[in-house]
Amino acid sequence: MSNPQPLKEERYDMSGARLALTLCVTKAREGSEEDLAALKRMFHQLKFESTVKKDPTAEQFQEELDKFQRDMDAREDFISCAFVVLMAHGQEGLLKGEDGKMVKLENLFNVLNNKNCRALRAKPKVYIVQACRGERKDSGEVVGGDSIAMIKDKTQTIPTYTDTLHVYSTVEGYLAYRNEEKGSCFIQTLVKVLTEKKGSILELLTEVTRLMAEAEVIQEGKARKVNPEIESTLRKQLYLQ
């Protein structure tokens, strides 16, 4: 029996424009300015065209993302990928705008899918969400490779929801933490890893998870644990460096 051939690594073409949109509610979110500064450094180093909107209302979250999509579809140059950073107070599936009203994350995610954004069709769309997803708190626990065969379809169609990466600052149902002076553990760790290390984005996000899992956040005098959650439908390896 012959040995199976290793899978050929396919990468997204990153030779074109890289676009980033950051929507951040700073009201009653001390430390968010430090996160914005860190993201600015990261996007500059990774050669992104970056746009920032501070203190959007719930309606403006949707409006700014819709505008981001329209502007991309109107461009004539090649676009490689897009990052969307969403930072606000939140609940599971919801973000709170500066006006106290809620916007559905699902509606924001759908703006850039393969059906609604031609410029990003079959291209990576990365959403980074720094927000609480519930009220639960994790005190931690004491603790003591499969290959997947890829089958190429001969047709030229693509599913609506591929090529998307959602990175949440915490798992479903749990609080996200933010230091009033240093910013959030998630954004600061994410920027550090993505700017200082090389590898595919999923490898780097695994490193972000490891570092956050090792850290402890002190909240109300008690040690808490927190880790990000990653949802991926990427079809290829995504390298930013």
C-alpha cells in the first residue's frame, strides 16, 4: 500500500489591498484607548488601510459596516482581505451601541459574506469581537493529529459563509475583561502575537489562546481565567506577515 501524499498547502493571495474597520465604544469602557492604540500599531505594521469609528450607536455599527462593504465593492483594485474589529459592552449575540441600544452580531457578520460583498468573495473576512457574551465568571480548574482529506469540487460555486474567521474575546456566556489602564487582555495579547510572531493566523490564534489561558485576571480581588473562542470557515492558510 502506498503512503498517502501530504496535503498541498494553499494560501490566500495577500498581494492586494488589506482593509480594516474598527468600531469601538469608548464610553464607560476605560482602557479602550490603549486597545485602539495597539490595533493602530498592528494594522500599520501589517500594511492595512485602517479606518476607526469611535462611539458608534447601534444603528451606526450597521451603517459603518454597510458603508465599508459598499466602498470595497466600488473599488477597482484587487482586495486581499478585510479585518473588522468590534469593541463594546455586549451580551451573547449582541453589541451595545453608544446610545445603549443593541445590534445583532449576526447582522454585522452577514454584511461581508460571499453573497453580500463581491469584493471579498472567496477571500478572508476576519471579525475580532472584544465584548462580554454573558455574566458567567471562570475561576479555572486544576489539571494534571488528524489529517483531513480535502475533496475538490469541480464546480465553480462557493458556499455563502466560507472564508470567514470570528475571534471572540471570551467563550459564550462569559465576561470579557478590560484593564482600565492597560487595555483588554485579549486585544493586547492578540496584537503582541500578530506583530511579533510568524505563522498562519490560526497558528497564531492558538498561541493567543495559550497565553491567555496561562494568565490570570484579578477581578474584585479574585483570580479569574479567560480565553478567546475561534470560529473558522477559512478554506486556505492565511498569512499576514
